[in-house]
Amino acid sequence: TVVDASTDIQNGSQDPIEAVFPEPADYLIVVFKVTGAQDRFFHLDTFGGGLDWVTAGQTHGHSSAAGAYSVAATPAFLAIAPGYPTGPYPDPFNSTNVVEPYSSDGPRQVFFEADGTPITPGDFSSTGGLIRQKPDVTAADGVSVTGVGGFPSPFYGTSAAAPHAAAIAGLLKSGKAGATNPDIRTALTSSAVDIEGTGVDRDSGAGILLAFEAAQALGVVPSANPALGDITATENPGNGDGAIEAGEGARLLIELKNTSGVVDATNISATLTTTTPGITITQPASSSYPDLAAGSGTATNVTPFTFTVLSDAPCGLTAEFALYLQFTGGPSPRVLTFSVPTGPLPVSINTTLDITPPTPVPGITTATGLQTGRIFRDGNPSVCGTPKAFPGVFDAGGSRQYDSYTFNACRNACAQVTVTSDNGLALFSDMYSPAYTPGDISSDYAGDAGFSGSPVSYGVSTVSGTPYTVVVHELDPGGGIGTDYNVQISGCAVNCATINQVPVALAKNQTVPGDATGFADVSIDNGSHDPDDDPITITQTPPSPYPTGDTDVILTVTDDKGATAQASATVTVYQDFTVPATLPDMTVTAGDSVTQTIHVTPVSSVDGAITFTCSGLPAHSSCDNPTVILPGGGAADVFVTLKTTATTTASLGRQQTAPIYALWLPFGGLGLITMAGVGTRKRNRKALLALALLLLIPMLLTIASCGNGKRTIPGTPPGSYPITITATAGPAVHSSTFTLTVQ
């Protein structure tokens, strides 16, 4: 058989060409080039067949990518077959171990970049291109696996070795925050067990990867590794139906385990958060955990976490949570995430497909019979929110036994249907609305499972008040009769019990005096209530009484379904004292002073200063406004002095009268000027003389009185005055009153 690769060689393509050789063996494979064509380096792969003439460099494809870890395989325990190597288990790998014969060797020679550009244009022979050292490392195969994905256990091959190496790399990445990919590569290759050829070689690369040695090379510090265990979410107490529904409270127990940790986890504290709208976590959302022993420790939170599903939360809401861990013994903090489903429990029916109708349940009527044909299985299950087109009818003439389940949707919701059976391949399920017609399955189609199997699930968006029918029928005529199965229909569309309304929490800030101990019993409730008039329990965290100073308080209101609402406020407790409400009345002569004595008694220790101010004072009086600090927090007398002023008479000095004289000077000057201007006229002399005398006489009289003026300075007016003395120390304000009589 001749494989003509000349076209691919001439156009530079690296696409493979395949040929199939039937038994028996001993075929001659000839690869040739067209006359005159350029010399080409080529790769011949028999995929398990043996060749008489071979060269190195079998590794190819993604395994030979420049940035990838190409992983060779070496057995950890038993040989895959006689003649194959065995592993060292239970001892560790050592330098005598070898790679599996089926593990591809290297190196890999490439001639083109990823975009098809030649690496060495014009030279595509053994002297051109680029040689990559592949494989990079070796890891264990022949290891035990869970069987997920259908893989056998023990699992052999490079397909087992590659994930083994990836797991070790993942451990390194999680073990040292900030380690870069080059750091991890260096740690892996530098700590590998050197096998076969000394140093990096064609078949095993740098050698066999070892997790512990690689972690040491990277500088990973041994640590605790607390991880999530079992998570238990229950009603708290809810309505007792076992489902966490809108308007109900829930309780969370979260198990932590340190089974993969090599150091004890101690001093563990956890805080729970959520970003899911419609879910509120009762605060303070924190709890401690017992210490977790290395390799075996498991424990649940000492204080259960609680949360509430709000009354308007969507039905079937999935609550997403994050648990923030602080602990000693490893990298901290650590965030662990998980989810909790909410909503009514699905309607679940166990039955057998036969001529007997399934037993009806509340809200669902059942029937059985024969339908004509079945829907074509297109492999695409219906999903809520996206209507699916009718896939078409298969075998329109065949009759199939069916069971039907009809309900009226009680809300706009997602009706999720799940069918489970040991013989699920013999069944199929679909849904119709508003009616199911067995003789015409294309009529009123709403959705279907897409395929047969177990379990199968599909969803249809429902409209409140509209009938829907779920049908489970045999795939082929007569093939499903007698098949046991379970059908579940999500409760959101079927069960619409009255939703409990979450209580309303209202709080207000409070500022109050402390008692003799410096504490005060205070409620921050400001009219919290329940919309359904259900009984509520009100608690405060931290609980009352509160010490002197500011305390942030959380008010928690819980109804009989465990639904919780919270509000917060600040309680300010201040140090208080007393003063007499009234003081003795006092009499004083204007110009004298009187002193009032005020006895100050602390209710609780007053550390700061108490200031005193007066109000209601008469005119021309004052108060000395003293300040006092109680000695040792005990009682003390404070003396407040009130001063009055007497009425006095004072002479006006020359400087005081000068302005009066100045007022007359212009008038005198005016008279003189007038006389000067008109004095030459004889007939006016008598009139001018009279005018001059009129102006000069008052001026002369004023000058004569210079230095003889008097004025009265008023004092505190006599009378009776109600006086208030106010004492202030922070928020504490108290007053004493008395009557002051001024004579």
C-alpha cells in the first residue's frame, strides 16, 4: 500500500493523512516525493502497529505544544500486562523506575509557527525547524480512580499520568499564594526523580513528579486545609413541611473537615455571607468551630447560622452562600462557597406504567391510556423561559401506553419535570397545555425531555391559572409496559400555599442616663410588628443593659415561622448626677454680690467636668459660671456667685461738654459774618445789633457753664427675678431655680 503525501509536502501543510490496513500484518509502507520536490522531514505514526525501522520523536499533537506539560507514564503499582514494567508501590518512586512502552517518546521537531509561517524558510529537512524537548516530565499511571466517566480502575496510560501531574501542579498553586507558572514549573522539574538517561532525556523528560518534594522545592509551608463537609439546611421552624419556602426561616449547620490537612486547624471562626437577592442572613452571622485535627478532624459550627427567605423571593430560589474562615495553621482567610435550594418540595409519584391510572395526589389528577405515535427525540430538553418548537411525530401509526398528570398552575413559575427509572431507556416524557389529546400529540405541545434515560429532566414556564399535563409513555409499543418509574413535578407550579409575610423591624437611637452602676436598661424597638399579626419575639444583640458610652445594637424580630427581620440603632448611656430642683431665695442690695450653694450628687460616676450657667438675670448683673470636676466621683458643693450693680451719678468733664460748645460756634460765627456784610448800611444797624445779641448770649451762657455737667449711670433695677442655674456634663443636663430680689 502506497500513501501519497506529495501534495501535503509541496504545500507545506502539516495535516495528517490516514490509511487503514486490514489483517494480516507485514505490509510495506512506502512514502515518496514527486520528482523535483524539495526534501521533506515527515512523521509516520502507526497508532499501535509495529515498524521494522523506527526513529525517536513519536510525541505529537497537543502533547508537543510549546507551553504544555507533555507527560510520560510510569506505573505506580502493578504492570498493565505481562512483560510491562511494574511500579514501586508501597515504596516511593526511585531512579530504577522506567516509562511505559506505550508512552510516546520525544523529541518533537516542528517546522511551522502556529500561523503557518515557516520557522526555517527553505529548509524542511532534518536540519531545519525547531526541536522541542518532549515529554517534559513523567507521572504515575496504573492508579485507582472512582470510575467517573467510565474509566477503568486501575487506570493506565498517559491519559492517567497527565491528570496525575496536573493534580500535583494544582496542589502547588493552592499551597503557595502568588506562585507564578514559571515558579511552579521550576519546582516540578527540579524535584523530579531522575530516571533512565541522566538529566533531562528523550523518554521521561525531567523525571517522575513527586508532590511532597515539589512542594518543598516551591517553599510550600505544611498547613491545615479546612474544607466543606456535609451541609444541613432545615426549616427553623417554618410550616413544618420540610421545605424552606418564601416567608420562612432556615437553620444551617456547616461541617468543616481537615482530612487533607497536615497541620491542626485551630482558633477557627467563620462568617457567613450571601449575595442572593431575597435571602437575608440573621446577624451577627458568625460562629466558632472546635479545633480540627490534622488528617481527621471534622466539626460543625458551634452556633447555628440562620437565614430568612423573603416573602417576595422567587419560588425555587437557589441561595448562594460564602463562608469566610479565619484560622491558625494555614493560609487565612479562606472562602468556601456553597448553595442551598429553597421552595416547596416537588410532587413525587412512584408508579408502574400499565393500564392502571397512577394514584392521584392533591392538586394533580391522573389518567392512563393509549396515545398515537410519539414525539421525535431530538436530544434537546425543553428549558424554562425558552419555548421549544414541536420536534415532529415519530411512528405516527403506533400506539403507546401512557400515564398523564394534570394540574392547574397556581403561579407563573418554572415547572421542572424529572423522570427516574431503572429502565429509563424504555420511557419518554412530554408536556401539553392547555389540554392533552392522546390521538393528536402535536396539538397543544408545551415541551419534552429530548431523550430517554435516567434521570431525565426538562422544564416548561407555566402561566397562573392555566392547565398543564405531564405525560410519561413507553418509547416503543409494548416495550415499556410494566416499567416502574418515579415522576417529580416541581412544587412551584403546583403548591401555592399562602405565603407568610416577614415581620417588620423598626429601631430608634436612644440616649439615656446610667444608673448607679453606670448601666442602663434600654429598648430600641420603635414599633416593630408583623403584617400577618402573627406573634413575634423581639431580641436585642448585645442584650440590655448597656454600659456607659455608645453601643451599636441589632434589633431582631422573629415570627412563629422563624422569619426574621432586623434593624439597628445606637444606645448612648451617659454618666448622670442630680442637683436640687429649687434653691433658697436670696435678697441683694444693688451693687452687692450673693453666692448660691448647689450640692451636686452623682448618680453614676461622672468623670468629666460639670459646667454651670445662669439664665434669667436682671440687667446690669452677672454670674461667674463655674466649672467643677467631682472629686473621686463623689458629691460636692458648687458655689455660684451673682453680682449686681448700684446706680451712680457722675460729673460731665470739659471733654464731655466740648461737643455742646461746638454746636453754638457756627451760629455765633454766622452772626459776625452777617454783621460784617451788612453793617455799612445805617438803616439796618439796629436790626443787625439785635440779631447779634440773640446769637451771642446763648453762646456766652454755655461757655460760662463749662465743667459743671452731671449724668446718672443706671445699676441693677430693683425687683424680683426667677433665676435658673443649669448644670451640664455631656448629655446630662439638670437645673436649679430660685428667686433673686434686688433692692
